Amino acid sequence: SQTIHQWPATLVQPVGSPLSLECTVEGTSNPNLYWYRQAAGRGLQLLFYSVGIGQISSEVPQNLSASRPQDRQFILSSKKLLLSDSGFYLCAWSVRGGREQYFGPGTRLTVT
Amino acid sequence: AQKITQTQPGMFVQEKEAVTLDCTYDTSDQSYGLFWYKQPSSGEMIFLIYQGSYDEQNATEGRYSLNFQKARKSANLVISASQLGDSAMYFCAMRDWYSSASKIIFGSGTRLSIRP
């Protein structure tokens, strides 16, 4: 069966520090991968998606970036965090051309 | 552009009662898919139910059913015989059918609280 992992689960970082969040999927090949951010009490905002290794599409302008160095690995990064980057970050995957997306457990990021 | 609207920020329901969560959508596409996800306090997003725009029957999954009214562009979630474990955030979502990346847009959510 397929599983999706995210780490770390929680993170507290000072403003201006770098960020690296990792997401990995097991039990499937060639998945579509997604990064979402959820502000407190709000809905999900799609940040990035990827349909293959090295292929990244950005949905909103920001100081975050994403990379997909391996088929089942998706990384969210920042060189310098802002207070507004605080939130709950969710990674998700779907089958190519598939219907629903399957979500990881999320990373709660607090920028202080 | 596609849009999902959930007008109920929060709802309180007595245990064992049925509850309807509202969702309206806007799209110019003829083909699309509609979802409901549940988000408990732990944060994970749990897929509940799916309705395709060409599906003639309303989707059902156990205690969950989707009241799909295409002409009104509404896709309300009905939970029968609510349980304490149903307390969570619920998100309505729509799939961009023509996107090779299967992108999904989400509504702002409804927080459902079940009273014992």
C-alpha cells in the first residue's frame, strides 16, 4: 500500500533562517506531488506541484521554492523565512491522471 | 476560474442527528470532479467522497452522501447519524479536470462540532 511521510512534524524557526521540509511517498511510481500551506483556521492554498523529476510548477509568488530530486521525494525550501511563512504545510500525492489526492501528516511551522 | 464557496464557518449539531454542510462551486468547464475532505484536529486530510460532473447518481460512502445539484452548482455533504468523532473541519474541493497535474482547489472549510 502507499504511504506518504513528512518531516519534521513541527518546526520553530527564527525570521531570516533557512527552511527545508521533506516529503516522501512509498508504494507508487511517477506520482504527481503537491505542496499546500494552510494558515490557522483557513483553507488550503496550493503552493507547488510536480508531474516528474525536476519539473516544478509554482502557483503563487513567494519566497519559497520546491524541488523534486527523486521520483518520490519532494522538498520545500526557503533561503530566508518571513513571519508570514508560518502555517501548516501539507504534502500530497496523486496517481497520474487520477482523481483524489492523498495527504501526508503535515508540518507545523512557526516563524518567530 | 474555478471557485469553491463554503458559507458556514462553523456548525453545532447534536449527536445522532443528520447534518448538511453546504458547498457551491463555480466553473465554466463541462467536466469536473467534486470532493469532500475531513480534517480532524491532528491535521491530516482524509478523503471522504467524490462526485463526477457526469455521474447521474449522488455519491454515497457509508454515512456520507453528496447531494449534487448540477443546475444550482451545489454539492452539499450530508452526514447521517452524526457521531462525536465527526467533529472536525470539512473542506469541499474541486478538481481541475483538464489539468494534467490533477490540481484541486479547496473551499475555506466548515468547522463541525458534535454535541453529546
